[in-house]
Amino acid sequence: MHLGNCHNFYDFRALAQRKLPGPIFNYIDGAADDEATLRQNTASFERCDLVPNILRGVEKIDMSVTVMGQKLAMPVYCSPTALQRLFHHQGERAVAAAAAKFGTMFGVSSLGTVSLEELRKAYDTPQVYQFYFHKDRALNRAMMQRAKDAGINVMALTVDSITGGNRERDLRTGFSIPFQLSFGGMLQFAIKPMWAINYLTHERFALPQLDEHVDMSGGAISIGRYFTEMLDAAMNWTDVAEMVRAWNGQFCLKGLMSVADARRAVDIGCTGIILSNHGGRQLDGSRAAFDQLAEIVDAVGDRIDVMMDGGVRRGTHVLKALSLGAKAVGVGRYYLFPLAAAGQAGVERALNLMRTEIERDMKLMGCSSIRELSRANLRFR
Ligand SMILES: Cc1cc2nc3c(=O)[nH]c(=O)nc-3n(C[C@H](O)[C@H](O)[C@H](O)COP(=O)(O)O)c2cc1C
């Protein structure tokens, strides 16, 4: 198996599995508890059928969208994910470069491994900064100011991770940052020497979004402890309303799922919401975002940009979400496995396949622009 043989998500996943040490592959691939939500995320798209129209003159396809004030050449963006230089030494640089090439938006995680300033300067495409709410309010203010100074286009506060999810695969492999590997885990690294050589011969692992504020690099605090000790489980709507006011720009909540919460997000002045269950990695049993989408679009879709992520593996999944009323769709593992498999070339190939699929599927649906997609194109089983 090599990059040229990768034609879909599952091919990239298989190639990534061959290249990555087991604990790292399982960190990306895994989810919380019984991983039921992880499975539901993709299954939810399969309970919905497409009803195409014909003879509509579809020789030219326009798949561009505008979301949260950002014009995107395709309706899919790279959702923020942590620790990318652990998956491939190019890390966030590869994802940002590929996103820029395809004219789409990418998210940089506050647990990212390349600084938001470097990425903002180097890649001319909309950039979302994802952050968590800390107990230390001065730290929250400092991180927001830093993002403002860097010229970040969109702020995304992740609200589904008030505490860490129960990732049993990670417990079994001993995956943690900084590394504290079990003997079995160490063997898994030893049998992937190419990964180990790349990891060890490139710049030292770091978390530059946090290093300035929190001593994590020296092993003083693990990511598990970061979630339980530094993040504020007492965070509430008043706190977030204050942040939205302070940011005074494009601000979205990531990981919201209920209609009531969507209404409150509008009330406090958010300009976007991302329906998400964090790829099934937080609350197992949580509903798939796609299943919640219609209700939420009906409640607030005329007042706020509704996006979603989770389980998206195909162009048809994206078209289904857009037909229901999403403004754009995020992907996580869809670009992470290609990143692990082949760095920037992998992410570019994945985005190219996605763009090609969307274009082909729009033609087959009889739609030449995203605006033409509607619920008339869908039937639920
Ligand atoms: C390995 C990994 C790391 C992630 N890290 C973050 C993160 O740091 N912050 C965040 O808000 N979401 C994070 N997510 C969630 C993604 O942004 C996104 O919601 C999810 O991956 C969507 O599901 P999908 O992988 O099925 O596309 C992560 C997901 C994965 C798979």
C-alpha cells in the first residue's frame, strides 16, 4: 500500500496504521468508552438517502461557501486537532499548506505543535484558533490577546471537553503526553523505526500555544492533568458571554448539541456554532451531529452560521449535511490519517479526493451550486 493506492478514508487509515506506532494510531483512531458514538457518527449519514434531480445543465460546478465571514473554495474545512507533529514531523505545517492550496479553512488547536503565529504568517487562508477555558482567567485573557495579535480569523471555544473523555485504548497502550509508555507500548515504537527516526531527528516536540503560559514541555504536567486540573469545569454562559464580547469578532462554540444551547449561543452574540461530539472522543452515547442538525438549523439557522463535524468520510456525507442546512462541514480523522501516511502530500491527496467527490456528486445530484441543495434532496429511512 502506498499513497497512490489511497482512494478513500479507509485506504489512508490502513496506510497510517502501517506507519504509526500502535499507541499513536490508536490515539487518533480511538474514542470514548464503547466507541458507540464514533460508529454512529458515520452510520448517521447512511440512514439518509439522496434524491437526485436530472437534466439541469451541470457542466460548471461552484462549491464555494461563505461561513463566519470567510470565503471557502470548498465546503469542507480541517477541524482543529491536537499534537499533529506526533503523527508526522511536518504536523500543522502540512495541514495548513494543504488547506491553503485548496482554498479552505484550517483549525489550530491550543494543543497544537506549531505556533499559531507561525501558521498565521506562513499560510494565507482562514485560520480558526481553538481554545479551552482555563480556571485562570488571566491566562484566558492572555491567550485571546495573543490570538488577536496574531491576526486569527475565527475563535472557536471547545465546550464538550469540560473534563477528559474515557479513552480506554490510550489507557491500554499507555499513551500520554509527555510519553509514559508501558513496556508493550515501547515495543510498538521500536517496530516502527522510520517513525522514530523522523520524530527524533526533527525539531523537539513542543506545545507552543501553551508553553508560554504552562510548563508542559519539561513533563511537569501531562495532557490528562491539564484537562482535569487547569480547565474550568465551572465555566458557564456568563463567562463565555464575556469572552465573546472581549473578542469582538467571529466567535463560535465547538461541541454544542442541543437546541436550547444553540439559542443561548445566539443570545450571547456568537456568530457560529459547530455541532460536534468531538469525534466520539468525549461523551459516548452522545447523538451524532448529523442527526441533530435539522432541529438546530430550524431553530437558529437564520441567525447564526451552523456547522457540524463527526464521521464525515465522503463527499456525499458533506452534501447531506449541506442539504440539511449546514454552512460548512469539518473533518478530523479524514485528514489526520493522510497526514500520518504521507505528510503534506497525503493531506493534499485527501482534500483533492474530497473535492473531486463533491464535484462528481453535485453533478449526479443535478446541482451546480451549493445554494441549490435543499431538504427536497433528502429522505430519511
Ligand atoms: C486525534 C484527534 C485530536 C483532536 N484534538 C482536538 C483538539 O485539540 N481540540 C478540539 O476542539 N477538537 C479536537 N478533536 C476533535 C476534532 O476537532 C473533530 O471534532 C473530530 O475529529 C471530528 O470527527 P472525525 O474525526 O470523525 O471527523 C480531535 C480529534 C482527533 C481525532
